[in-house]
Amino acid sequence: IANVDYSKLDNKTGEVEIINLKLDENKIIELLKKKGFYKAYHMSKKDWISIILNDTIKDEEIEKLIDESYNLVK
């Protein structure tokens, strides 16, 4: 979890809190179509995704993705 300049992800100003997760490449392609998901910040964009933590995405969905990421990297 990190705070980054929002302009690194989108055409917005200010800082935003993000989490980077490693996920299946096909899942990343689908998630990038949804609001709140961005190509990975400072990580391989093929295997990682950045998720903003500003209540755009429900906590339950983020927790599920964290579990998936953990299982991929353990």
C-alpha cells in the first residue's frame, strides 16, 4: 500500500492510496475495464495491477483479490 500522485494513474490531481497486486494476466485485462483499476504503478504491467483505495471498489472484492495475489506469489 502506498500513496502516489494520482496523475501517475489517471488525469487527476492530488494523492491517492493504492495497492499493487499480482494477478492472472486474463483477470487483469478484465479488471482494467472497470473503474478503480489501473495498469500497475512501478511493477510489471503484464502481471500486476494497481487498485485505488478510495471506496470505489468494495472492500470484499479487494480482499478476494488480495487472497488471489497471495496464492500466486507464495
